[in-house]
Amino acid sequence: MNNSIETERYDYLDNIKWVLTIIVIVFHSAIIACKIPMGFNLPPVKETMQYQYEILDTFVIINASFFMSLFFFISAYFVIPSIERKGAGKFMLDKLKRLGIPTLITLLVIFPMMSLDYATSNIKGFFLTGSIDLGVTWFCWTLIVFSGVFALCSQITSRSQKGFVDKPIPAIWKILLFAIIMIPVNFFGLHLMDSLGSTFLAFAFLKIFQCISACFILVS
């Protein structure tokens, strides 16, 4: 893999990212408008118009199945050249600055401004149950953890010193086999979320955690 990948612009990646960004905005708007409880949903529509909920639910389910995993896949695509160019230490320092600061601002500034009681109980909950809500910055926190694990592994195996090589696109049968294997793994994720909660260790949505983990690992 060429180190220049991190500094060059790739139109196809930019196009994927802006399309995904639009999907994220429409996705969360659809959640607010449909019957999925969010705490700030729009008022229900008339009974004759409630067929709209089925359309919105279908839209939400389909997009929830792939867009976050694809975001992680794209993020992981730049991890290898970044470690090669910066080294593991500077790589993680940059990640902590770019992703850690917004996470701390959300936890220590935005949440208290919204509700001091909730912010306090949220932090206390981490020490009592291991669960803490980071809001939309759960994505940032998860990327920090994934990047840290990858950087650590690269140092243990000295892989970053040997350089990384491009890998061929997997055969169709391997992709299908991977999809089949992920089915029971996802059921296990659902069980974990039911048992531990959806914000355990700030890893929101444990039911999809296996997919985003796999997409991050596959790039390596």
C-alpha cells in the first residue's frame, strides 16, 4: 500500500463519504419521524397516514445494516499508511487529539448544558455498571480503541517496520462465507446488548459491533 494514499484525494472515496453523510442525516430524521422511541419523536400522524411508518421503518432497517460498517471500513483504509508514515506513537497522539477532544467536549460540556442531572448520572453509571453514553461521539471513541489496538499489534509484531502490502479482492465464495459466519456472530451481539446494555464501555449498539469490528479488521 502506498503511503501517498493518505495525502492524495480519491474521488470514489469522497463520493462514498458524502453519500453516506446524506444517508446519516436522512436516517436520523426518519427515526425521529417514525415510531422508534427516541425521546424526542414527532407527534404521531393520523391513522390513515400511518402507512408512512412502515416505509420509514424499512428505510431505517436497511440503512442501519451497512452504513456505519462502511464508515469504519473507510476509516480503517487509512490506518495502515498513517502508521507507516507517522509511527505508532504520533499516529495515536493525532487520533486522541482529533477524536478524543470532541468526545470529551460532548461528555463534559454539551451533556451538562443539556441536563446536568443526566450528565452526572451518566458518569456515575460508568463506575457502577460500566455503561456510559457518549452520544454521537461513540463513533469517535470506538475508532480510538480500534486504532489503539491496531497500533499496539503493529508494534508487537513489528509489522509496521516491514511494510504493508496490498491484498487482492477476496473471491466471491469467501465473501459469501464471511456473510454466513457473521449471522450467528450478530445474534451473539444482540444477546450481549440485551445483557450488558447498549452503552457498555461506551460501545454503543453492541448488536452491530461485530460488523464494524470485522470491517475495520478486514482492511488490515
